[in-house]
Amino acid sequence: MLKFYSLLFFVLTAKSFAQASNDEVQAVINLRQDVEVLSLEVENVKKSNQALMDTYIQREQELSAMLIREKFRADQIKSQIALGKNKIFSNQINKATKSDTNWLVTFWMRYEDLLKKANPLYSNRLKEKLQKIKLDYKDKRLSYEHALMQTWFIVDEDLKKSQDTEYHLAPLSLEGKNYNLEMVRLGRTKGYFRSAEGKYGLLELKDKWAVTYFEDKESITKIELLLSQFKQQQKTGLFNLPGMSL
């Protein structure tokens, strides 16, 4: 009888160990599956982050290219007015010869052509200032020295405007049409805006000034973010803008 109970205890114990062993194996299998799922999720996150980083790097390169182009335009303007700057600081500035006057008039004509290619949100005001200088000089209300100096002030302001980004809320007259715009101006030749009628678009100089409107939700959201950030003086950040041809 004692042998029978011993044998029964052994059988029950063996079954118990076998069941426990099976449970442990299943637990290990489940744990391994969980680890595989987690590893897959981590890999997907890595891929997503890498794609986002690649996008940021590409956008940074595009912005760098735009800044280089804007600097090149500014350098072109600087070369146009270099002679005028030298005259301002020369000792012969008080002696306005006919040659000096001819040079100044020629410079005004050339600079007016450059202003036609500047963003009208600020260039229209500079054109008005330049016209007043020309009229005052013609009517002898300004000496040659003062006319040249005031002209340089205008050019200097234009140079600064051509290299900065600025938020505007102002009316705009362009090729016979009047616009009421909220705009972020990008240098001399671009600006994203929202009109008083609720239209969103890009003002851009190509062969001439042109307006491109955006109606899709994604483009509108991007322009709204740009306007909102600059309105709050938050000018740093990475903006993915629609219609940007770099």
C-alpha cells in the first residue's frame, strides 16, 4: 500500500511539473512575441524620425539656397550704388558740376528700375520719397550734396528691407488693382498673404509681379501658421511653405 501511494505521489508530481514547464514555455513564447512587436514598433519610429529629419535637412538646404540668392540680389544693388556712396564721402561733393548732376539723374533712373522689382509693400513708399528728392533738387530746394545723401538713405533702407522678413497689415496697390492684405514679406520678391476677402496666396516677382492663390486646406493651414507666428513676433522656426520654387 505504501508503494502504491508513493507511486501515485510521483505521478501527480510529474504531471504538476510538466504543467508548470508548459506554462513557463508558453510565457517565454508570449514574452518573445511581445519583444518582437515592440522591436517592430521601435524600428517604425526610427524610420519615421529619419524621414522627418531628412525633410528638415532638405528644407534647411532650400532655405540656405534662398538666402544665398537674396544675398546675390542685394550684392547687385550694392554694386549699383557703390559709386554714389563714394561720392558722398568724397571731398568734391560740394561742387556740383554738370557731370555730377547728369550722373545723379542717370542713377535715379537706374535705381527706379530696380525699385520696380522690389516688394510693393515697401517699395511704393521709397518711390514716393525718391520722387520728392528729384522734385526738390530740380526746384533747387535741395543741394546736390543733400540730394545725394537722401538718395543714399533710401538705397540703404531698400538694402535692409531686401534681406529681412517682416509682417505687414496694409493696403497694396499693384498693377491697377487694390488689395487689403495681411502679409509676411520674404525679402524683396516674395510674400505670403491673407486678403480681406479671406483668400490665401503668394505674391511673387517672376517676369512681373504675379499673385498665386491657394485653396487646398493644407496650403491654407501652412500660410495661417506663418502669419500667426510672425504676427506674434515669433520669427524663428522651420516653415514648409506652398508654392516655394527654390
